[in-house]
Amino acid sequence: MFAFIVSRVLQAVPVVLVVGLIAYAMFAFVGDPVTIMLGTDYTEAQRVALVKQLGLDQPFFVQYAKFMWAALHGEFGISYRLARPVTDLLAERMPATLELALTASVFALLIGVPMGVYTGIYRTAFSSRVFMIFSLIGVSLPTFLIGILLILVFSVWLQVLPSFGRGDVVRFPHWSTGFLTTGGLKALILPAVTLGLFQMTLIMRLVRAEMLEVLRSDYIKFARARGLGTRAINFGHALRNTLVPVITIAGLQIGGIIAFSIVTETVFQWPGMGLLFVQSVQVADVPVMAAYLVMISVLFVLINLVVDLLYYAVDPRLRVVR
Amino acid sequence: MSAIARWLDSDVAYSFRRSPVALMAALVLAIILAGAVLAPWIAPHNPLDLASLNLMDSRIPPVWDAEGQRSFPLGTDDQGRDILSGIMYGVRISLVIGVASVIFAIVAGIAVGLLAGYAGGVLDAVLMRVADIQLTFPAILIALLVDGVVTAALPQEMHERLKTQVLIFSIGISFWPQFARTVRGSTLVERGREYVMAARVIGLSSGRIMLTHILPNVLGPVFVIGTLTLGLAILSEATLSFLGVGLPPSSPSVGTLIRIGNDFLFSGEWWMTIFPGLTLVLLVLSINLLGDWLRDALNPKLR
């Protein structure tokens, strides 16, 4: 177990280093921060001083090492667009994105798994077919269009839910949450559904396919022969054995959720990191882009690690010492 | 002529005729394609011709609404552009970018896959590791990032002019690993076959063996993945344009139209968004269904 974790972590290090190199290369070769920061009116002495201050007179790999070192300490420089430390900007917006992603994942799992189990068990029922058609539409609709449709129906026509922002937010020193107020919760519904819908349909189809597979297997027949109740068979035996692929996909989809939160946050003007990233891409704000990239890659590596560890928890066959 | 007759007689054509879903999807796709290709001749208006725009025509609802007008079947946007014509021209742009970026991804993927599979060793390990790393990130994120970097690297005055090429490059780059992995896998298998051995014995160069002997034998799955990727590429373009980093409103793709319409959602002018959105969904759905069908039809195990 310990060796497994160590080898996984060691595999992850080059990924982060490569992504860091790309992020740094963006810094080094895209645009000229000196001219951007100095504006139009400056003397040669000022320019040289700034070059020295930013460390741009040193060799490439020294600068890269410094960049990674600073990144390790959570320092990514200053945003060209907002003239504030990137770390502060990201830290301010992280709660919004994480709360959104968390709610969307919980929504996807809580609705997707039961629907998958239901359509797997009663696969010929009329309601199952309706669910399947619904899921096909869910997979084909692009995220931003789902958001627009939801806004049109619930905010413009029915006027029951807010269409942008986080609503009322309770602020703590390092965190701001929308979970504690009615306004905040209401503002969370549409974005979370938009973001979670694709994952939900994916999980539902996956659970259904796995259930169909498992329900045909011998140990289910044997469990029936032993006279176990339907409930125990469906949930204790069948569902449990579908969980490994579901955890893989759901885990890897957390990455997808973070990426698509960029789109969802733009549609709903949700003040999270994704919106910050899009605004930065539009004006080529390299420090923010680089920081976001490094952060996302670390996050993805962590998610992959956790997914691998969850296998161990769920599937006893993997615990056999090789 | 005989080629067409032979195709009509083939297994693939038979399974096509027998699949109602594939027929439906092909029909929808054909209608959208016809509208896009023939747009300059059959579109009621030319949305790119600024001189023909009249602000008096702005924000007209679709024709079945009481305030609708016959000459604007699906209504108009805030500038008085006809929505239907806008969609027809927009689909052209979306399709061109989608197809071009998939071709870019296919060419890059084949090159890397052939090289990695045929050469093996360190080159293979490095190239496939890069592909693995990229695959852990969602394609849309890669496309967004590449787009941002390239735009930042280009001088200001080239942005507008090269935006289409930048988009094709960004989207193409985000999809190459799938192709590279597939081609590499098949190349590894083909490399061990007798005909490759024979070609080597005759003394053909590695490049020639890869291109004229192995390549034709690894193309099959590439087409299937290519079809399915086309749907994703069109969605990527629409998403990028919607996010405001894609095409500018001066040459609107379907995604740009949705973005423009989105600003008027709250004043009740839903048709500006919904019709381009519906077109996008139908286009992508029909391409995906055709791709699914093609995958099953070409899979000998399912016959």
C-alpha cells in the first residue's frame, strides 16, 4: 500500500514539472511583461531596473526553477489585467468554484446512481425508456446551451430562480459560502444543475450498463437461489460490483467538472476561478493563465491519486499483494 | 459508375439502409449541409452585407408570432440581421473550422502514431507519455489555453485576420492524442506482419514503409474516431466562440450567434439564441449518431 502511494506520487511529479515548464514558457515567450508594466512613458534605467527586479536577465532554466519554487509557495506574480497578486485573486474565487463543483458532483451522483440502478433493473419499463431518451439529450446538449435554456425557463419565463452571481454570501476570513443563506442556495441551483447534468447522464448510463452486466452473472443467480431479498441482491451484491468503473469515471469527471465550470461560470456570471480564467484568456493575462494551469494540473494529479486509492477501498481483489 | 454500384451493394450500404436512426441522422445532416453550402444562393438575406441591414428590422420575432414578418422566418437580431440567414452562414463557418481542425488532428495524430509505433523505444515512450498527459486534461481546456497563448503571442494587428487559423490550430491540437494512440496501437500490430517484413527485405526506406504500406492498413478506425471527433470539434468551436475567445461578431459562427443572442435573453427575445442553439444540437447529434452507426457497421464482431 505504502509503496503503491509512493510510486503514484513519483509518477505525478514529472507531470507537474512539465506543466510548470509549459506555464513558465508562456511567461517567458508570450508578450513582454516589462513593456506591459511600464506603460508608454519610461526611461532606459527604469526598464533595466524592472528587468532585474523581475529576474528576466537570468538564464531560462534558472528562471524556470525560480518560477516553480515560487509556485510551490503559492506565488504566481501579479495579474497584468487587475494589477493584484494572482494568488489573492485565485484564493478569493476558489470557494465559489469549489462549492459549485461540489454541489454539481453531489447532484450528479445522487440522481445519476439511483436512476442508473432503476433503469438497469426495470430496463423494459416505460419510465426507463423515458429516462434513457432524456439522458441521450443530456449528453448531446452543449453545457452552455443547457445553461441558457435553464435561464430562459426558470429566470425569464417563470422568474423563480436567479440567473447570475452567487446571491447572498456569508464571508469568513478565508472562505465565503453560499450554503448558509436561502439566496445563496437558490443561486446555486441552476449553475449546479447545468454543470452536473452531463456527469449525471454519464453516471446513469454507466451504472445501467454495469448493472445489466452484473445482474446476468452467476453469483447473482446464486444469491437468488439462496433466497436473499431483492433489495439485498440489487444493492448489496449488484450495485456494489458496479462501483469500480463508476468511481473511475466519476473521479476523472471531477476534472471535467472543473474544466466545464469555466463555461458554466461564464453563462451564469458565477464569480469563480473559471470566469477569471476566461477573462484572462480574452486579454492574454499570462500570470493568471499560468497559475490556473499549474493549479489545475496539481488538482488533476491529486484526483487521479485519490481515485486509485478508492479502488483499494472498494475492490478487495486489488488488495492482494503481488 | 461501377464504383457507386459496388458501394450500394456493400455491407455498409446495406446496414445503412436498414438503420432508421442512421437514415434520419443523414437526412437531418443533409438538410443542414445543403442550407450551409447553398447559403449564398438560397438564404433570404446576406447577414455579412452591412449595407442591406436596416435597424428598423431589428428584434422582429419569428413569423408565427403576431408581430412576425414573412421576410424574416425566424426573426431578426438586434442589428436587424435575419436569424435564418445568419444560421445558414454560421453553420458554414462552424463546419469549416470543425472539419479543418479534425483534419489537423488526424494528420498530427497519424504522424505521431506512426512514428511512435514504428520506431518504438525512447521516442515511443516520450510521445505516448505526452499524449497521456494531455489526455488527462479535458480537450476544451487545452483548446482554450492554446488559443489564449497563441493570441497573446501574435501581434495585435494579426488577431482578426488569423483568428480562424488560430481556432483551427487550438481545437486540432486538443484532439490529436486520441488519433495518435489508435494509430500507434494498429502500427504496433502491423509492424510485425509479413508484408512489412517483405518491404523491409526489399530495402524500402522506413518512411516509405510507414506511408505506403502501414498507413493504408491503420486508417479504418481513424475515420470512425474522426467522425465522432467532428461533433466534439464543432462543439468546441461553439463553446470557444460563446466564451468570447472564438470568432468575432463580424464573421459569426453558430457559437457566436448564440453568444450574441444570449445578451437579449432577458428582454424576452429568445429566438436569437434558441434557433442557433437548436441547429447546433441537431448538427452535432446527427454527426454523432452517424459516427456511432459507422463504428458499429465497420465492426466485424457486430455483424
